[in-house]
Amino acid sequence: MTQSIDLTVAIPTYNGANRLPELLERLRNQLETENISWEIIVVDNNSNDGTAKLIKDYKKNWRCSYPLKYCFEPKQGAAYARKKAVTEAKGEIIGFLDDDNYPLSNWVAAAYSFAKKHPKAGAYGSQIHPEWEVKPPENFQRIAPFLAITERGDLPLLYAPNKKLLPPSAGLVIRRIAWLESVPNQPILTGRVTGNMLTSEDLEMLLYIQKRGWEIWYNPEMEIYHRITSHRLEKNYLIPFFQGIGLSRYVTRMLNVKPWYKPIVFLAYIINDLRKIFLHILTHGNKLQSDLVAVCEMQLFFSSLISPFYLWINGYLKANK
């Protein structure tokens, strides 16, 4: 008789051979899991480095009671990798860790415990601390949450649908049944890949789960450290990153808006985006060439403004009508 699995830890990765060993060691040293039946699945999202060999070698020497598994997802994009994880997972609860997310030793136990205490929780996010490779600029805290840094105190927090605030996918735990009954087979947003800068695929997924009536929570007892390399603080990375967030916003803004109300909401967002751009120019006009944070914010506001037009012209909205 096959033993049922309580929890699956899924690790979507692209060229993560250098980052995965530390994460796997953290998972190998989880505490208070004696009464939890769990597994680890590494989802190789079309890597071309040594990821496959790394996991093969790890499996040869894996002496833990919980299995380490490997699967390959050829279609690049975080949404496809997560979908593959849900398909392959045996657990009722699925915890997602990116290959640069390093959990504390009680993360698995805290994830499982929260699911037991909150049966209506369809998803819940971790408390995420930054581990900076280099010190960011002083004013970087204005945009730091976009890099999946989530420090919202030490008490659980229920994300109210009207607040338009949801956790990032790093350290996110979902109830498998909530995903299966809520998330469409083909979402609009699939994650950043070459030739496609759209992001926020995690928010689209969570909005579907929330729309179905499941609760979304912040669980501070699940703590992880998110390693942020110096490359991710450079202009060449940040400008396209914020452009992608902005261009994706029409999808996440309108997903749960009733059809008859959409024209009003659409107009309200256009006016609000124009207001933000105008105020930003007034406040930071003389810094829009030199202040990286101000430049990123302007890119976000402008890309959010043109998001519906970009998505329509490029066929994203037509394909998902």
C-alpha cells in the first residue's frame, strides 16, 4: 500500500546548478518533520547547465526518509514549471521554493502546521528576508518588495481581496486542491523568458485561487532568506524587470472585476496611472536620469499605463478571451 504524502516541496529551477546545493542541504536538515510524510521535487525548467547531473548525483547519496525527485519541464516559464510541479506532486500541500530561497530549519514543519490550523487557506506566503550580495542604495526600500522581500510582522495576516495585496511565489505554499479547481490550464502570464518580458504569473495564479473563495495568508513562522545578487541591483536588470511588471498589470488588475464594471475600472486605472506619472515627474524630475529607484518607479508607472494596449496588440488578450 502506497503511503500518502502530506507535503511536497517543489523547486522550479533554470540553470540553478550552482544555487541548488545549499537549498538541498537546508532541506536535508529540516527539524520536527518526524510525523510529516513529505517529498522534494526539483523541476528543471529547460536548463542547459549541470542541473540534471547535480540532482542525479544527489539522489545516489540521498539517505533521507523523504524522497528527492527530478522532473523536466521543456516549456520555459515559471508558470509552466509550477504547473509541472502540481502535476507531479503527491502531497496535498505544495511548498514552492526558488533555487535562491534558503529556508530556516522549521520551514517544512511550519508550512504543514499552518495548513492544519487554516483549512480554508488555499495559499499562504512566507516571511522573506533579503540576503544582499552588495548593499543596495539607501532609498531602495521603496521598490524592495518587488524583489520578493516580505517582512510584514510576526503575526499571521489574512490578505483581504479588496486590498489588492498578495504574497510573492518565493516561499509560497498552496493547497493542491485549491490550484486544481481554480487555476486555468492556460494562464495569460507565464513568466519571463527570452522574447517575453511579462511577469506576475504568481499573482495571476493567486487571484484565481482567491476568486474561487479560498483564503490567502501571510505566515511569518515560515521564514526564508532570499539571496539577491549584485546583478539584480543593476540598471540593465531592473529596468526590464519593472517594465515587465507594469506591462502585466492589466491582467492582474482586471481578473476579478465583474465584466459590466470593467470599463469604469479601466478608465479609473488610466487616470490614476497618469496622476502617478505626473506627480512622479514633479517630485523626482531632476533625478529621473540619475536616481535608479526613481527611474524604476517611472518605468513601472508608464508600463502600467500602456499595459492593456500592449497586451491587446501582442495578442495576449485575444488568445484568452
